[in-house]
Amino acid sequence: MTKDNNTAGRLPTPESLQVAGRKNLAELIRIRRHFHENPELGFEEINTGAQIADIMEGLGLEVQRNVAKTGVVALLKGGNPGKTVAVRADIDALPIQEHNDVPYKSKTPGKMHACGHDVHITAAIGTAMLLAEHRSTLAGNVKFIFQPAEETPGGAEPMIQAGVLENPKVDAIIGGHVWGSLDCGRIEVLPGPTMASSDIIRLTGHGKGGHAAQPHTTIDPVIIGSEIVGALQKIVSRQTDPTEAVVISICRFQAGDTFNVIPHSAYLEGSVRTLNNALRQELPQKIESIIRGITEPYGATYELDYTFSYPVTVNDAGVTESVRQSAVKIIGPDNVRTAQRASMGAEDFSYYLLQVPGTFIRVGSRNEAKGITHEMHHPQFDIDEDVLATLPAVYAQAALDLRNA
């Protein structure tokens, strides 16, 4: 982006950010399509990270490469002292075969940016493009955190452990996610819990195998497992306040090798989600109590591995309101709204919010007129690239406004 000497000496206005955002659109589309064509999975983002680092260095930012293995941190230092605001973008793809017929289709078999992280990368780069030319008049710093492995196994914690929230210390952090059900040009915010925790149940039940014609001589782990699957739903319907959101989904059930042999064991695996961190701590005991109550009368045994994964994503009310007002300045009040409910999806952005105040917004990417209607993680997921003209401007305005929040 060419530096404009008429504007470099003063901070940008919302209007100038909108104009610059539109001017940058073609370049940002080119960047996004490059990343879309070349997806890499979690902690494998070697080329992705190197290319991000090269671009950010080209904009004159201080860059740290290979943070938490494949992450990148780029620091835009302002010419005056002040707060440090972080913008986080996740950079990994998914193990999905792309089914889109577009010129920028994934070139890597079995891998695809089906969750829009290529957009998140590009929006952060676009934000740096908008702010870099104003660094001399900027008070404070803007830190860009390009994080690996959001999808799995989780890159936020390793990035935090590597010190990305320090030197300089981050005062507030913002992030966002393209949202396949929200029209392009619109943004949703939500103070408080906005995305659920996500924990994992792994259960192996041990019974006594035998002939399918003589079930009375066996301890059937399939029957026991089936009872457990149904009974776990009573935690949701009968042991939890109905105003609280809880999801228990058993998504994997494996047992046996053939049609006429009752197996010795069965394996169940599933996901547990809630929007209440206190309730989250109670769920393992409730789940194990039900499992024990079903297995013991049959004489079966079990092994339960309950893994706490991503915590609840809880947006800071003050930062959320500041970002809402910033978004209004860029796209107008009719295009910014408060979400009606939280999502039961999960995000490891939640780990940053345990350390510093921040907010995670939903960014519209749907455009039915262009045939862009598929949800995230679908092999035909795509986005209306017009979002790349507005999201960087929203982030840039939010970073400017949060200095005074």
C-alpha cells in the first residue's frame, strides 16, 4: 500500500478508513485467495506463518516468527506512549476435501480453509495496512497475534505461554469469526458468555462377551452403552436449571466385529458444552455418577477419561461496547447488532479472555445472491470477499478507540 503523505501526519478518521479499506480490497482478495489455495493444519502452518511474517515485515512491523512452533506476532509501535491493543487471527485449516468449483480452490488434497481462517489472517493484515502509515501519530501499540491450531489441539495456550500478551503487555484484545448464517456487511456483538466451553468424554465399558443367541450368559456392553447414551440426557433435562445451556452429545459408539457375537467392550466418545464455568466443573461428577449407576448393576466395569478443553468464551462488557461503537462508525448502526443468544460452538480465544479484557465478534460472510450460503466446516463453505473491505476498517477503528476505553 502506498503511503499517503497528506494523511500520514494525523490519525485516520472512520471515513478515511472506509476509503482506504475499499482501495485495499483487490490486494486483500489476492492475499486471501493465496492462503485459501494453500491450507495447512494445526501446528503445520510453516509456509503460512512464513508468508504472514514476510508481509508484516514488509509493512515495517517488528515480527517474531515461529512462536509456539508456527505462530507469528507482529508489533506496530506507535510514536507516542499508550495502551497496547491486540488483534488475534487464527491461521489453521481443516482436514476437509474442498468441493467448491472456484479458481482459488484448495491445491492440497484433503485440506481446506472451511472455517474462514484465511479471512481472519487477511483481515488482520488489512488492519496493519490501514494503521501502519499512521504509526508516528499513534499513541500506544497494536499487536497482531497470528495463532496456529485453533481447530485442534488448541494454539492459544501455547501462544500465551510463549509470552504473546507481554512485552509490551496487552491491555485489551479483539478477535472475530466469519459467520456463515450472518449476511455480509453486518456484525454481531455479545457481552458476557458468547461461545461455549468444549470438553471431551472418552468412555470404555467392559462387559462379558458371548454368543448372540445366548445373551443371558453375557454382560452386554452395547446394551449398557445404549442406556448410558440415553441417561446422560437426563443431566440436561432433569439435573440442570432449564435456563442454563448444556449440551451432551455422544458422537462415537464403537463395539463388536461381527453380527452374531456380543462383544467384550464398547467405546463411547462425545462432547460436553455449557456457557456456565461453574456448572462446567460439576458436569464430570454428574456424568460419572450416571455411568457408575448403570454399569454396576450389570456387573460391568468402565474407564472414563474426561478432558477439559476450551473454556467458555466470556466477552468483557466494556470492551464489547467500545468495539460495538467502533463498528457503528464504519458500517452504520443498522448493520451492527447485539446477538440474541450465545453459540454452543467453542473457541480457544477464550484463553486470552481469561488473561486480559477483550471481545470476540461475529462477522457476516453470507450472500445468498452470490450463492454463498454454506455454513462453516462444510466442504462448500465460502465467503463474500466484500467483507475484506470493511472488517479491517472495523478492527482498525476498534484498536484506535480502545486506547481511550
